Amino acid sequence: MVKGTLIPIGGNEDKGDRKTHEKYTIEYIEEGILSHVVKECGGINSKIIIIPTASSIPVEVGENYIDAFTKLGCTNIHVLDIRSKEDSEKPESIDLIKTADCIMFSGGDQSKISNKIGGSTIHNILLDRYKNEEGFVIAGTSAGAMVMANKMIAGGSSTDAFTKGAVIMRDGLGLIPELIFDTHFIQRGRFGRQSEAVAKFPNLLGIGLAEDTGLIIKNNEFVVIGSGMIIIFDPKTLTHNNEQLLSEGTPMTMANLTVHVLSNGDRFNIENRKVKVLPIDAPFV
């Protein structure tokens, strides 16, 4: 049983700066997703490492997260600005990963994370600590969430959805091999490319994360946090899946794909694929 905690986030999470869409955010950062990250890794004195590798503006992104976590009372925050495979092998980078309570991957291009960190010493340390250390947290938003999977969505057109080849798959960091993540899911209309992803890998579960929405994954179960919703694609019940037979660009057929729509406080068991819905009068998580 894996002992660590994963917190994938759908992007555009509330950082307390009022720049995010109010429609998809909750009122106060103290009640938001980043506050859950802080709580799960041990509180405001925990050592939090921001990794903005996916971003095209890593310095600005790092500063934004320092500001957001500082607003929550955190004081031990560091930015690990990895821009090459060589940076992932530097002793100072390795030391930060070894001593962190929480790793936070930013958004951007998920392939940058897999290319510059995948297979490195710090990647191996992350895998080992996540597997063996209770209370160790790896969080990631947008690209930082998508790279957590073994089979990672690396790109693909939403406008060409439901045709073979609309989704591009690559290897991620392999932290949770049972799931495939897609982010900004509702806002960018990514239903089609997640459908193709699970058609390609029908033994896996697809998870579509809306903005300002995330999961706390531990003990083979997750709970939904944030202001939006998640969509679960379970292909286990498919009675027709012609993905392997089709040529690129051909419309796909899938029958009996099981889909769940979950929101704040709802739970899902990854092993037995069972949903536990929060009572309607329960307080906001």
C-alpha cells in the first residue's frame, strides 16, 4: 500500500489574488485547495518546494506560489527551478527533494516535466518517498497533475474530439498508474480526448478535473475538493470499443462507457471503483 498523498488539481486554483475566474473559485483562499495541500503535508511549518518546470514563465509562477502559500501562513517555501535534465541531478536539487514535506508542480507543458525530471535521481526519490513515507505530499496543478500518471495525456485537439488521434499520449512520472488525468476539463471541453485516452487504455480510469477542483488521493481512495466537479470515465463496462481497428482521423464508437460526475466531498475507491456521495446537507470540505 502506498503511504504518501497525491493532490492533482484541475488548474486555475484560487491563490487569493482575485485574478482567477470567480465562477470557479470559492470565496477565501483559507478555504481553498492550497489550504488542503498545507494541511495534508503537516501544516504551516512544513517545507514546501515549488517546481515551475512546466511553465514558460517559471520565475513569475514561483513567486505567485510563494505569495499564495505565504498568505496561508507558511514560512518554509522554496522554488526549485529545473530547466534541464542536468538540473535534476544537482546535489542542491536532490537535497531539496529529500527534505521536502510537499512538492508542488505548476501548470504549463507537462512534457517539460517528464522530459527534464523523468528518469532522473529526483524522480526516483519522489517515487520512493511517495511509496514509503506517510504524510509526504506531491501536489500538481494542470500540467503538474497530468504528469502524475503513467500514461499521460500530452496534448490533443478538443475540436477533433471523438476521432482517433485526437489525443497524444506519452509516459508521465508513473506516480499513480491506475489513472489518466485531464485538466481544465469542463472549461476546455475535453470530454472527447479523455474518451479516446481510456479507449486506448481500457484497463485504466480517466479523471477529468475542472478548474479550481482537485483530489486528495491516499489509501487507494480519493475525495474531491474545490469549487467545481470531476468526471470519472470507467471503461471497464465497455461492450464496444473499436479504437484499435480504426485509422487516424476516423470517428470512434464506444458503447456502455460508465461516467460519474462528482463534486466537493464525494469519494471514490480506485480499487473497487465504488462511489460514495456526500449527503446533500453536508458542510463544504
